[in-house]
Amino acid sequence: MGNRVKTLEKEVLELSRVELTTFREWFVKFDADEWDRQIKSDIEAGKLDKLAAKALSGHNGGRAGNFEARCFSGFLGPVLMLSPMLYRSRLAETRHF
């Protein structure tokens, strides 16, 4: 780990509960926004074109199943429910953004 990361780690360990909560909220938003920027960049660069075509082909060919049922049952369910990105996207769905 670099010096800056070690310094940040030390600082985070010294935060009060209130400060840590505030930091977590900020970081979750920061991380999700960074993910969104990367996905947008990948889409614009055409990096996801083959994957999207394959998914659409499967869907149009009747080979798509219930994604949510598969993801939220079994082992992956708890993991996915804790994912900030997934939480954010599911929240947006419920609010009809």
C-alpha cells in the first residue's frame, strides 16, 4: 500500500462513529458515481457492445429468465443486497426515476 493509502487508513480508524457514518455515506455515493462514470466510458468506447448484443439476442429469442429470482435466491442474495450499486439501482426502480 502506498503512503497516502496508509495515511487514509489511519485517519479512518481514528474517526468517531458519527464521522465514520458521514464518511461511509459520502464514499458509497462517490464509489457509485465513479462506477457510473466508468460504465458510461466503457459504453461510449463500445466495450459492452458484444455483451449487449448477446443479451438482447437471448432476450429476443425467449432465452431470458427471471434475473431477480436467480440473483436474490441462494448464496448471492445477501451479497447482492449489500452492494451499494445494486441498492442504488433498486432504490431508483422503486422511485420510478
